[in-house]
Amino acid sequence: HASTVVKEAAARVGAEKFAALASLADLANLTSLTPWQALGMLARHLSVPRSMEEVNRLAWVLGKFTTHFYYTVMLAVVALYFMLLTFSIPGTTFMNVLCGSLFGVPVAFTLGVLCATLGASANFLLCRTIGRPLLAKLAPEKLAFFEEEVQLHRESLFSWMLFLRISPLFPNWVINMASPVVRVPFHVFVISTFIGVAPQTYLAASAGFTARSVSESPEMLTDWRTWATLASLAVVALLPVALRQARRRGRKHAD
């Protein structure tokens, strides 16, 4: 039985990657592990997926763990997700896809939105002290432009932050790190993050659940209808900003 499982795994993940995954998923002996032992194995070997191929490989291996250690796998994935956001490490989109494949859309969506909000909030608090020097080195132009835009839209800041979360105008790591630097209120940041990350999280989780093969999953993530939906939501979020600016111009003309 063990040899059959090993052959199946080797065929699925490829010889060059199997050595590392075999140490993670000793599939024939999973039932003999305690949850803490399983968590230790996951903590040592769980990595951030950087492509759809890696997402599918991880989903297959972790799926074996999930059968016996559902909440242990969930804890490990949530911890990794939270770490990515707290320290502004790219990879959260693929983590949402992975969660959708492992846990289904409702659970993956809930985990994704909560982790994104809590992780971004932790990053916000961390960057209150170290954000400006870091951004001055990593992205000085983006910091200057972001500060200018925030000052320009200070009266409609919530709508503007919501628009930024939905649109690709600024990377999320820039928004997270720059917001405390330019004095975006914490409550505005948290609420706009909670609402703004929901559409992308849902789409990525749905992609992981409904299209689990390497060939199908990217189609949903790059399909024009997906981006059209996000663009429409971004426009809706920007409407209050546009209306306020139009009223301001009207008052100036009236004066």
C-alpha cells in the first residue's frame, strides 16, 4: 500500500519536487500522527505557492492532510497567510486559490477576508514606526504619489481607500505600508480593507474550488469578465469621490 501511494505521489508532483514533498506527506503513516506532529511537519515544509502549478501541487498534498487533520491544516495555512500580510510578502492571491481548493468557497472566503484585514492591520501598526524609511528606499515615487492622492481626497478618504483596494492602481503592500505614514485613520484603513479585499478574495477562492487543474485555474483569474467585474466595483467605489469633487466645482462656479 505504501509503495502504491509513493508511486502515485511521484507521478503527480514530478521527480524533482518529490523529495521535499515526501518528507511533508508520509502519506502511508498520516493516521499515526497526532495533530501537533502534523502541525510540526507542516510548519517545517509549508511554502508560499508562486504559480498555479505550485498551488495544485500543494493542494493535492495538503488535501491528504486535510482528510485527517482539517483544522491543523487550516491553522498552518492561516498562520502563513497572516505572516505574508504582516510583513508585506507577495503571494496572497495564490493563497486564496489554495484555500478555495482545500476548504471550499465559504470557508476560504471567510478566512481570506479576515486574514487580509487582520494581517494588513498588523502591518499598518508595524509601519507606524518603520514605514517611512522603508518606503523611502523601496518605493519613494509611489510614497510621494500616494501621499499626494490621500491629501487630495482627504474629504472622501474612505471611498478613495476602498477604490484603491479594489483597483490595481497601487499594490496592496504599498497601501498597507504607506497608510500609517500619511496619517490615514486606522478605522478607515481597517473598514476599507475588510470591504475592498472581498471581491478579489471571492474570485480567487472560487477559482481554487471550481477549477483545480493547472490548465483551467488561470483562465478564471485572467478572464476578461473577472477583470470587468473588479473594474465595475472600483468605479462604484469611486462614485462618492467624483460626486464630491463635482459639488466642490459647482460651489466654486457659484461663488
